[in-house]
Amino acid sequence: MLLSDLSIKQPVFATMMMVALVVLGLFSYRGLSTDLFPDVELPVVSIVTTYPGVAPETVETEVTKRIEEAVNPIEGVRHITSTSSEGFSSVVAEFELGTNIHTAAQDVRSKVSALRRLFRTAWKSRSFSAWISRKSRSFRFQ
């Protein structure tokens, strides 16, 4: 009854109190920090290889499949996507969200480095290069 008695006896005071509460609420709402785009580093590592002058089928069987087979057993791999074209191969390894991308990239780098030695001995007459990249860094093997 206190609020209704106050509103009847002093309507201007009650209105000003409501306006003050609304204004205070608007200022508080504007100051409320909402992070719609949190700083999340997506755990994705891409491996791009060039093998000039080779047919897409050969690139797929001799480069892309071998890289996929080497990267697949790494812990935390969620999904692997690959593309092969003439003289070019791209393999993208997506890891689970909680995976440390730095250790995952290091594991991928060591696997590709081992494959690179195999590629060098098998293809002496051709040049082969690979790039491993994540969001902030890129590494190149030749």
C-alpha cells in the first residue's frame, strides 16, 4: 500500500522516480560489456604442397594421400579436407576445439618433415616444397 499511496498523493515524485530508474537502467545496459566475438584461435593447420608439372591424379595418390595418412593419427584431429590439382595439393587438418594449436602444428610439421625426406629420395628430378600454416605463423620446407 505504500507505493500506491505515494503514487496517488505525489504523482510527479513517483513519475520522476520511475524515469530515474529507467535512465539508470539504460546507462547500466550501455556499460555492460558483451563480447559477441570472443578471442578464439581456431585449431586449423593447412599444408600446401607444390609439385610442378604433375597430373592431378598423381598429386592425389602420391602427395595428398600420403600427407592425409601421416596427419590423421595425430591426437585431436577432427576433420581432414584435401584438394588436389595439377602440381598443387592442399590439406587442411581441423582439430578439436580444446587442442593446443602450437603442439598440433609441431606434430604436423614433424610428420611432413619425415614425408619430405621420402619425397626427396623418390622424386630426384622434380622440386617439391610444402608450406604449413596456422593463424599466426607459416613454415616452408623445400
